[in-house]
Amino acid sequence: MKKIGYVRVSSTSQNPSSQFRQLNEIGMDIIYEEKISGATKDREQLQKMLEDLQEGDIIYV
């Protein structure tokens, strides 16, 4: 069982550090990050996370 985090901000000018800090406090095994608009449907890291997901893994968003 892995703890998996997913961090997304809407633009490259936004800072995801508070999201990373919260996830690291929980103790993530891996964190996927994207800097892309929520309106965009092609989210490469989200798709990679879902492909890597195994039974029993926990996702934190």
C-alpha cells in the first residue's frame, strides 16, 4: 500500500508549496504534480498516477 499525492495548480505563476507541505506531513511515497488549468482535460501526470495505481493504494488530492 502506497500513499500517493496529486498536486495541481492552474498556472506556472502559482506556488504549490503549501500543498506539498501538507502531503509531506502525511508521509507520501510519491507525489505527482501538474501546473495546468482545471479546464484542460489532458492531464499527463493525473493519467500517469491512475496508471501506476495499485489495489490498496491511497490517493490524497
